[in-house]
Amino acid sequence: MVTRVSAQAAGKKVAKNVQKNVTRAVSGTLGLSGERMTKVDTAWLRMDTPSNLMMIVGVWSLQPGVSYAAVAERLENSLLKYARFKQRVIEDTAGATWVNDRNFDLKNHLIAEKLPKASKGHEQEVLQDRVAELAMQPLDRKQPLWQIHLVEDYTGPDGIKGSAMIVRIHHCIADGIALISVTMSLVDGGAPPPERRKKESSGGAEDWIAETLLKPFTDLTVKALGAAGDGAVRSLNLLSDPQKGMAGSLDMAKVLLQVLKDSAALALMPDDSKTRLKGQPGTTKKVAWCQPIPLDDVRAVGKALNCSINDVLLSCVAGAIGEYLKSHGDDVTGQEIRAMVPVNLRPIEQAYKLGNRFGLVPLVLPVGVDNPIERVYEVRRRMAALKGSYQPLLAFSLLAVAGLLIKPAQDAMLNLFSKKTTAVMTNVPGPREKLKFCGATLEQSMFWVPQSGSVGLGVSILSYGGGVQFGVITDSTLCPEPQRIIDEFVPEFAKLSIVTLMLPWGDEGPTP
């Protein structure tokens, strides 16, 4: 009798849990409670692994120092005006929903930090070690997915005392472009967050992408990515039949042809070069960044070579990575590594809406080219080839589909990209003038977007306040000394500058 009662009780408990999950899933899907998370944001939410947490990690260096009370007041009056930063995530079988955290307490999100004592001149190394630790410390899923760690007493490399802020925000909240809008509301004199309408009007960027791209091409692209060799080409060529696919105007036909080409490029992208930076990552990170170099100097070299600032910087990154590999005795002749570069897909004036609206485009860095002039022109050629590509939109649609799948299927899809990628790279232009925060000057700002799957290298290039900084975050198994990559960046730029001055000059500029 007791056994029967226990069984009945257990059965009722299971039934209750099932009913609860179904109710939660249905009400969330229909928008009856909370705000339903988009498919792309859901994909990022589920992408955490023991080797890579899907957090955007940033560091601010401030002079003079700021107090905990001042920062708390600023967050209350700016950051928390964005509803998302007071909402937690509830997952269900159909996805996830944003709900208000009824127990929200700012003390859980603004954390006072005290770094271990460091010998003079090594304070930045201690800060870097703490950033690396926090990059692998999961955020509490029972609370809003962000934290700011404030080091009130921090001495920078210049020996001046100030403060440092380490920011961690889960990628499901927003992408890097959206967070620029958040940053601009935090600084002194920044614009307040725009009021969000209760109901977003239809026909936005995501709806347009879904209707014109995601539905027609996603199934095809997913199948192609799972196919091999000529099979992928044949499946993509099915849409070349004008009786199938999107018949219509000449412009639409051109769009279709470009999408087909870019789908094939994604599907048939070869695996990346097998350098020491590529492999199975562990569970610890290392972080390093350099001091800023003058942006005017970079601009002058680019103008002299008829290249963009991006071409110059990416060429220096390729050179620094190549020198790092050579310093370990590796032969980099003819070697290339592929970096996935985020591309913004939303108008900047809509950044306050948060969420993720970016695609990914693969950029192959010629790390095996020694000649700095030859390398910068090769980077320029590859960047030009990416113009007009629909690959960022296709990558966005794949992320949207991944958000619809169960986690094992999502992991299998996204791991295809990991095999073909060595690094994730961001190149973000910031304000030309230095900003103020709680009365202090924001001297330096660095951030990294997360690496997914088995990618073990994150590269960040940020221009700010008249300077350019280069930073890396690495898996310590694959790259235990990222400072050695950083230390090659400035010499590579110096080498490019000197060689540029030594080129034969004509009336129209240098002759490579």
C-alpha cells in the first residue's frame, strides 16, 4: 500500500513538472508571459561549452580612480534603464523567455575586486590574469546574465593610480555593436537609453532577413554544409534552374546568383591550416594586450600605400601571428589561418534594441607572407573580394536555425565552423576623443567577443582616443603565452612603416 502511494505521488510530481514545462513553453512561445528570446539569441544562450563561455569580456582602465558608490549610482541611472539588464532567462523545450527578475539586486552584478599585490611594473599582468579567470567563470543562470567587477585601486603601466573595470555580458543579451549604444549611455554626458515601444513594428531587419533569406536558403545551406565535395555543389546548383527558386527581376536573379556562390563558399570552405593555434582547447584562458599606437601613424601608412586602416592593421595582425609561430620553430611558408569576423546587420540607430543582429564573414590571413608590403596588399585584395558578399546574412540565418534545434544538433552544426576557423576577430572603431566616466578619464578600453566550439584564439583591434590597441585572448593549452603574439604587433607595424618609406616614389605614390 505504501509503495502504491509513493508511486502515485511520484507520478503526480512527474506529471506536474511536465505540465509546468509545457505551460511555460506554450505561454513563452505565444508571448503570454515575459518576452520570447529570438532564435539567434537562443543559439548564443545554448552555445556555452567547458572550453568557451559565450561572454563578451571587456576591460576599462580609468584615471583617476572611481568609487563603488559612484559606479553603482551610474548603473542605476543608465544601464538599468535597459530592461534586459534586470531580466533573467527561463529556458524551456521550445527555447527561452526573458522575464523580470523579482529578486534583482545590483550587489550581485557590481562586484568589488581586490587584485593580488604585484611588483612594480607588473600590475597589468595581474589584471590580465584576473580577466582570464573571469572569462572562464560562468554567469549565474538564475540571475540576469551580466557582471561588472570593479578594481577601485589599480596602477596602470604608466605608474599612475586609478581604477579598472572588468565587464562580462552574455552574448545572448546583445552583440558588440549594440553594446556600444549601452556604453555611450554610461559615460558622462551620454545620451539616455531610448524609450522602447511596447510592441515592435513588423517588417524590421530580422523579419526581412527571415522572409527573403532564411526561409528560401537556410535548408539548402544546412544540407550543403553536411554534404561533401561535389555533392554540395550539385545541391546548390539546383536553384540555378529558373523554374525553381526565386524567379523575377534581373536584380533578384543577381542576388540569387550571389547567394548561391556564397552558399557554396561556406559549404566547401576547407579546414583551416593545422598550426599550433588550432586544436582541442582546454578549460583555462590567457589574456594580453599592448599599449596604444597612434592612429594617425596607421592612417598615414595606409594613405601612402592606398590601403585602408583596416588593411594595415589586419596585415600587422597576420605578421604578428606568423612571427609567433616562427619563434616556436614552425614553418609558416604558404600558411594561412582563417578568422571569423563579425559584420553588423542593423542600422546603428537601432542598436539600443539589443539582441544579436550580426553575421560572420571568413577572412583568411596570410601569416606565411614575410614581406610586409606584399602582405598588406594581399590583405587588401582579400578584403575587396568580400565586398557585396551575402555570407554574413547566410551565417545569421544559420544561427537562427541553430536556435530552433535541440542542443546536440545545434552543436553539430556550429562545430562545422569551428573546424574551419582558427580565430574570431573584431575590429571596432571607437570615439576619437577620450570619454569620461564618473568624472574619471577612460584611458584604455579593450573587449573580446567569445570563441565558439573548438576555436582557441580571439583577436581584438580597437581604435579609441587617437590610438589603436591590439589584444588577444587565448586558450592556455593552445597558446600559453599570448603576450609573445602581442609583443610582435608593434614591431610589425614599425617594419611596415620603414619599408613604406623606402619604396620608390613616383608622382602617384609608391611603387610596390
